[in-house]
Amino acid sequence: MPISPLPKLHYAKLTDLHEDTLRKRGIRLLMLDFDNTIVPYTTDIPTGEMLAWLEHMKALPDIQVCVVSNSHNGRVPTISRELGLDCITYARKPFGKGIRQCLKKYGVPADQAALAGDQIYTDILGANGTGVLPILIDSIHNHNLWLKARHLLEVPFIAIARRKYQ
């Protein structure tokens, strides 16, 4: 697979992603990054809007949802369980380990899967490298200097992708 830092879709927030968009592209599996995509790093409580969106997506008969996170602590599996979501941790994005594990678990080929996440250098590179539809979601909260700097380094790729795909 070609390695590319360019997202094919880009949304301000995860709840802006609708199932019709996924269906039009033949997506049957939606993988979600956790931190700064579903909840900020600084809290374990999703917003009401996020909870409603997750419930709606989980109820869809034709699209499965799974969290795929690089996290090394118990926070992600605990919250995922509370939300009724399957979860794969230690995903090692941008390397394909966790993404391939998720595809195998659900028996879905890469071209029928998408990964939505807030980081180009992990989520988008990982999705592109495994043939999964890459969806960039703006970070919920860049609460420290590293996250703010990383975002600045991603801006050129976002601009290129916007011109190329939208």
C-alpha cells in the first residue's frame, strides 16, 4: 500500500461523520481512534452529542464500530466497555498491527473499512498504509505544547488533501 499522510475525508468533529457517507464508499467497518477523537485526553466522559452519535452508529445493521487505539493504559478498554464498544489497544499506529487485527476480527477487507482519528502521523498514515479509508477528525482539545506543535506540522497535509479530495 502507498504510504500517504493525506486524509480522504476531513471533519471538524466525529459526530459530523454520517453513515450515508460511509455507505456510499462501501464501508462496513468503522475504526475509531479514542483520545482526542471520542474524548479529550483530559476527561473520560464523552459529551451528550458524542454518546448519542455512538449509540446511533452502534445500532446500524450494516456498519460495525470498533475503537483502535495506541493507548497502553486501562482507561481506553474500561471506557470502551462502558460505551459498549469493542476495543483494540497497543495498535501501534501508523504500523498496521492493530488495524489488521481489527480487520481480521470483523472479517472485513481493508477496502470496506475506514479509520477516523485526529492524528495524521498515526491514524492517517496507518489507514493509508493498510488500504483503509483515512478520515481525519480535528482534535477535540490540543491541551499541551506537543499537541499544538503536532497540529501545526499537519496543516500543510490538510491543505493538500483539501485541494486534492474535496
